[in-house]
Amino acid sequence: MMKKLIAGNWKMNGSLAANEALVRALRDGMGAPACDVALAVPAPYLAQVQALAAGSALALAAQDVSQHESGAYTGECSAAMLRDFAVRYVLVGHSERRQYHGETDVHVAVKAQRALAAGITPIVCVGETLAEREAGQTEAVVRRQLAAVIHLNGHCISEVIVAYEPVWAIGTGKTATPEQAQEVHAVLRAQLAAASPHAAKIRLLYGGSMNAANAAQLLAQPDIDGGLVGGASLKAVDFLQIIAAAQ
Ligand code: PGA
């Protein structure tokens, strides 16, 4: 069976002191986890968390990457810069980037390509809004978002991780039921299978109010290969329980 991945997404939270306490507690409490574990931290803290996580099972992730290679793009971070801090994964097309920063499917595809070219695994986020779900458009929306990254120049889709995050479940405490999540994951798996012989090996994460209480049931679904965890990744006790649930 494929190893699951539990990725914490700190979003715009943290401080030098809080990060140090959190990463130390994770290191102490984690032992040798059965799953892969990553922390997507704010860019200014990459160096700090790289040092704190050294020699542990914690891999470093970034929350975004520039679609440009280098140059006059004030405020942006390039894939090569992330690579300098040994970043293994980068979130691409998180719904908060799509919603508040106008990121389109085209931007998401270019960003995924930039990450791959730098040797960083993109975690491509897809998911429908509540209005789209209520209008019966869930499948069409996630299929369109995934289609944008399915053919990346010189790369195979099997190099990518996909995270299904229903927008209505993010930060709301309203988790998709395991059945609702599995239903969408199966759609994504079928779409990947039509594009790649390696679809069974592509990790499909679920995100959206995953917590210590609901993680085990979500992670038991056949097409859920891990979690992208926001709020609950900021509390060591909760995040450790989610890691323990990912066998
Ligand atoms: P949440 O966030 O776990 O706080 O709902 C998940 C995410 O946005 O990645």
C-alpha cells in the first residue's frame, strides 16, 4: 500500500517562538511515523523550520511559488529559492490563493511546472465552493481544475500530489463526510487513470476541517491517501493524533 502523507498548512500563522515550540513538540511526540509528514510554513520561517526539523521525519513544504523563474516580480518567491531551503513540497492553487489572489487554472499549471522543474513536488489543490456543490457542479469543477495540470511539459502527472479541498469545508468545521470525500476522490482517480498508467500511485489528499476526531475515518477511504490539515496542524497534540491515524 502507498504511504500516506499528512501535510500541515500553517497558513499565515506562527512566530519564531510558537514555531519552535510546535516543531519541538512534533519531533518529540512523533517517533517514527508510518506516514510521510510535511509542514507548509510561511516563507519567512522556512530557514527556521528547516533547522528545527533537521534529522527528523518532518519534511518542509511551502504554501505557494511564483509562476516566474526569477527577476522583477516584487514579493514573489521562486521555486529555486524554495529549493535552497530543501523544500520538498509546495502547495499550488490553494483555494485561498484562487479566491483572494485571482489564481486561475492556467497560473496553477505554470506554478506546478515551475515546482517540478526545480525538483519540488507540487500539491495541487482542487475543490468546489458551496454554491457549486449546490448547483450540482462539483464533479465538473474538480475535473476542470485537475485537467489543467494533467499534461505538464516533460513531466508525468504521477509526479504531482492532488489535494481535494471542498471550499465549504475549509476552516468551517464542516468536514465532508468520508463518503462525500471518497466520491470525489474516485472521480479524480478515474480521471488520472485515463491519463496515466501510474494513477494508482498518485497520492490524493483530503483537506477541509480534518481533525483528530475525524481523520481515521477519512483516511480509511480507499482513495484517500493522506490529509492537508490547516487549523489542526497548529496544535501539536491534534496534529500528532492525525499522524497516528494515518497508518
Ligand atoms: P482547515 O484548512 O483544516 O483549517 O479546514 C485546510 C486547508 O485549507 O488546507
